[in-house]
Amino acid sequence: MTISEFLIALTLGAAALALWINFRFPGIAPAEFKTAVLHVAAALVVGQALVPLLHAAMPAMSPIAQALIMTFLIGLPALVYSLLSSIWIIRLTQAAFRR
């Protein structure tokens, strides 16, 4: 499997998880556009700030262990949260246009 194929599979898996969370737990979606935008901003900040902090915290680990931890414990949840907050923005925008 190439890196490109892996990243496509990871993104599609994160999108499937975000859609599942959205439909399985509809009560966690924000009711206001302002709150949804704050979720998008939080997802971006967490995704950008966590990676350098974790690189500094894991210097003694092997590169393979670092890659696995960064990908599945940090990257995947951050990507799912980003996609989920984007879904919430889309749903609120659709609801606003229906009115």
C-alpha cells in the first residue's frame, strides 16, 4: 500500500466515522451557527497545536511507534472531529436556507 492509498483510506474511514457519529448521536450537534463555527475553530487549533507538542514529548520512541501514535491516536480523532464539525456547519446552513 502506498502512502497516498493509505491517506485516502484513512480519510474515507474518518468520514465514515464522522457520518456515523452525526446520525447515531444527533443530540450532540450544536443548535446555533456560532457554536458550530467554534467547533470548527477548535478542531483546527487542536489539529495544528497537538502535533508539535507530541513530537517534543516522544523523543525516546522509535520512528515507527511515533508514526502509529501520531496517526491513530492523534490524526484520526482530529480528522474525525474536523469532518464532524464541518457536517454540523453544512446541516445548519441547509436548515437556514429552508426557513
